[in-house]
Amino acid sequence: MASTFKGLNLFTSGPHRFEVHRQGRRVVPLSAIANDPSIAGTIETGDHELRVSVHGRLVAESESALDALREAITDQAAYQVPAGDLIDHHGRTWQDVKLLHVEWDGGIDRGRALSVGYRAEFGITG
Amino acid sequence: MIVLRPDRVEFEYQVWEGVVRVAIDRVSTRTLEGHDELGPFASFVDVARQRVLIRVTQEIDADNLEAPAPGDLGQLELIAGSGSDAQRRRVRCECVVESVQNKFSDYGATRSIVLIAQSEAGNVDPVEISLL
């Protein structure tokens, strides 16, 4: 099945993979909280926030088509754009996540097709 | 592409004598391979950059002090024939000399010249083949 974010096929023009980042307790050094390197020990401050990244390559036949694919992603990463469900190829769903940011992997490659690599990070904030 | 014993080879309007073969190789210098999560095989492969490499081999049977030098830019033109005018082809490309190497053996001397073709706009095949 095709992956989607909020029902949009943002990534299906090319290959892409999902990656779930660090999960579990968030342990912080006391020295960092107190800003004092002489203090030993750590403290648990809750759980890590969910972070899921999608990395892959957008593929298009023309410059304008590739621009449209890029804009569709960056539009979702803008401030105050609401959260939604992210669904991977196998139907695995992460609910109410936001597209936090996207990074482009270098410039546009121009071979048989036009393509550009990306890494988009999703997560829950607040 | 291989041309054996071309009828004529010129580089920047200077004839190269004794050419016994010209090989034009194309290799990727940037291959893109993308995988999805449905299996082990690449679901997208593309070549975003490629190099066109031309190797000219000359048999040298006399003193020769006029070899091209790495970095020389010029038009390489060769006529590939079949012994008659039928099917004769002209191969042209603008290219840069990358290396010039001479080898000696008991049977004689050969010179191997490697050139890299360049395309003015980058989106047109630099090797142009036409029927004569």
C-alpha cells in the first residue's frame, strides 16, 4: 500500500523508508540542568517525544513537477499547520504527528528522471 | 562502442596516424539507488552523472614528438569504415585529453590516449555519429 500523511501522497513519487528514532526514558545529566559540571548523576525527565523520519527521493519528469512535489512537503512543515496521521507502506500508523521539518539531500539530480533526496522528520510536540 | 582500424582519426584538425582501435566507454559517476520497504531490491535506479571515456590506441613506428598533453581540449573526429564507402560513419565529439601513455615491447611501440568527452550544455550526448 502507499504511504500517506493526512491522506496525502507526499512521498510516493519515489522510493522512501520510515525510521523510528529513540524511544524510552529521557535521562538528563544533573550537571546540564544546574549548568555545573561538578554535579554528578542523572535524572529522568519523562519519555522521549515520538520522532519518525521518512527518507527517500522525490522523482519527477520535469522541473515544475519536482517543484510541486517539494512544495507539497514544505507546505505541511509550515508553522501552525495542524497534525495528522502518518501511515507507512504496511499500514502502520502514527497518529496526530506534525511534519516538523524537511531537509533536502543536496541538489537536484538530472538523469533519466529528475530527482532529489530528502529526510522529513515527524513528531509530537508540546 | 569499438572502432577497429578507423580510416582516419583527427584531433583538433591534426591527423593521428596508425590508430588501430578506438573504444568509447560510458560509465556512471553517480548512480542513484533507492529502496522501499517492500523487499530487498532497488525500486529506483538512475544515473545522474556519466563519463564518456575514449581510448585511442596508436601503433608508433617512427620517432614521434607531437603527442597531445593532458588538458588539451579539441574535437576528435574519426571515420569508421568497412572497406568501402557503404556504411561509413563519422564519429565526432569534443573532448579533453586525460592521459597519454607509451608502451614498448619487442614487437614495437604503442601509444594509448585517453580522452573524456564533454557536452556543451550537459544534456546532449557528446558523441555524435553520422552516416557519410
